[in-house]
Amino acid sequence: MGVRDFDFGSIHLPNLRTLHLRKAIFNKREDFNKILSGCPNLVDLYAPVLFVDYNYIRGYATLPMLEKACFHALDVPFTTIYNVEFLRIELMERRFIEKDLNSHFRGMLVLRNLISIELCFYIFTGWDDVVELLPYCPKLQSLVIERPHHDCQRYNKEKWAFTEPVPECFSLHLRTCSIQNYQSRNDDFKFVEFILQNASFLQVMTLHNERYTKEDEKQAGFQTFIPLSEDLSGM
């Protein structure tokens, strides 16, 4: 029997705790959902999978025991992983034709147990996509942002400003923040300034730019690792 003929609905693995799918390609999103439905007690899910048919489906499985997850943006609704503690989302800013898919936070629930998140952007169009998520992560302690080497042309680099209330996680819980491929532009400075001014318990801020060599960093005085004491973190 070929893979195309396999009945994914026959999968029933209630004792399975860890599922890692590497370089997996499914014909339909329904097949992937059937696998999740057959593994209701997963604790660790690594599934940056690909689909031949990306048509959106409704009625996704829920995984109440899940603690750690990694998947592509828009592939798994947040209602499926609402109890997760460690989360990595890859290919942020991928968009589909369906209107109800054109938001990373469709059906968003407050992720009350989430303490660590990594956002890996395929196309970076501004810091609003990061800030929009933060109110849903009230206990977040670690924030990692991976930007592409080249920004999208739609990305306005000069006008970003944060005017909403400071997210609860910044005021009470955030300890570490890391930005990969930091561009050192006006709005990037604004975002870092926003974190440093409002993350009361921040201990470590890491800014990484691969265009700089170690010698460049030494000559320019560019610090990629900024440890903050408790006394300075509230500045």
C-alpha cells in the first residue's frame, strides 16, 4: 500500500508523548490533522511540515498535554496548542488566499503557560507583528526573534512607534530577549528602546548581526551580548 492510500484516520497512539516530523510532505492538511487527532497526549511536537494542498480546514485537533511545539506559521491554529510552554513558529509572514487565514493570530487564545517563544520570519514587514502577539503571552520570559537577511520592500523602517499599553509580560516576567539579523535602523532602535524601558526584569539582551565580523564589533564597539543587572533592568 502506497503513502497515498494510507488511512491516516486509523492512527491511534494515546501513549505517544513525542512526535518529530522532519522534511515531511502531506498531500492534504486533513491528513496531518488526523495524525494529531490520533495522538491526543503529545507533549513534544516538532512539525514544520509541507502540504501539496494548503486549503484551510476547520475543526483542528486539540492537544491539551502539549508543552513544546514547533511548526510553520498558519499550519496549526493556536487553539490546538493553547497549553504550550515552549513555542517556535517558522516562516512568519506567509500568507494565503483565504481571508480568514491572513492573520497569524486567528482564533487566538491567551497562552497562559507560555514562557518561551521563537519567531522566525520569512518576510519581515515591521515590529507590529511581534508586538501584536505579546498581550497573548502574559507569562513570557524568553523572546527570540529571527529576521531574514534582507527586509521586505513593504517594510517601513522609519515610522514604527508603540502607543498601546505595555504588555503584561514586559512588566512582570520577561528575562531574556534575542534579535537575530538586527539591522541597526531607526525603528529597530525604537523597538529595543521600548524593551529596555519597559521590561522591568530583563537580565539579558542579545543583538546579533551577521554582517559584522568580530573585528568589526571590536572597532565599532558594537555589543551583541548585553547583560543587565537587576538594578539597571528597570531603566
